[in-house]
Amino acid sequence: MIEEIYSCAERSLIDEWAEKWLALIELINNVTGSDEPPFSPPLPVETDEVEYQSLRLWFLGYEDQFVPLWKGFYKSRDWRSAGQDVDRDFPRKYLDNPFLFFYEPDDLRCLAQHLDLQSGIDIWEPSEHRARMVRPIFVRLGELLLEFLDWVESGKQMDLNDSTDFG
């Protein structure tokens, strides 16, 4: 391992990423789930779509700076000994950046379809049952993000030239 202190800009980016992640998850929960019958949320309003687009563009804009930092954390983890099968929750495409899975779709309707929450193609009808099944993934990524923040605070970073495989 190589000891390396993160710069203020890197720490700031990671903190902001965490804040934006929480906002994105709150938005997804608000537009795809309902706690009251008929358990199908209303069509997202224009401000929901604007908020999604704003968050999505922010994530896309900072992805190139964030992913190498995340990769250092990711590579430092011993996933197998932790009993975690990361391939179970995400296609291999998302292993370097599992957050991409949630901001990659072009709009909220595509996101609901991408998350397999949309029970109809031409109408807005997310399945609350399916939404409940996806929420643990939000929680786990949030936990990992908190672990990442703690890891950054520890000031340790793995050599990014290490050829350790993720899977």
C-alpha cells in the first residue's frame, strides 16, 4: 500500500458525490414508490424530471474525476472475505462505478424501466413491490459510500497501478 493524502479538491468532490447520491436516491424513492394504496405513485412532475437531469448531468460531469478515487477504495477491499458477491447486484459493466447504474438512463421513465420497476412501457406505473426489492441496493451503496468517506479520512489510498482484479 502507498500512503497518500487526498487533496482538498478530491475530498470535496467525494463529499459532494455523497450529497448528490443521497439526493438522487431520495428522488428515485419519491417518484417510484408509495406507502399508500394503490401503491403506484403519480406521474413525476416536471420539477422531478428537472432535478433528475440536473443530478444526472452533475454525476456525468464529475465521473472521470470520481471513478479513479472510488477505484482505489474498491481495490483496497477484500470482497470475497467480506462475504459479498458484488457481481450478484450489478452487471460487470458497473463494477468500476456502481452508481452509474442509477444515473445512466436518460430520464425518469427510462430509469424506472432500467431498474425493472416499470410494469408498463407507455404508461407510468412503477411497481411498489419491485421498488421495495431495489431499495436494499440503494442502502448498500450508501453504506459503501460512507465506508469510502471513512477510508478517505484515514488518508490511505492503494496504488492505482496495482493490477488486482475486481471480480
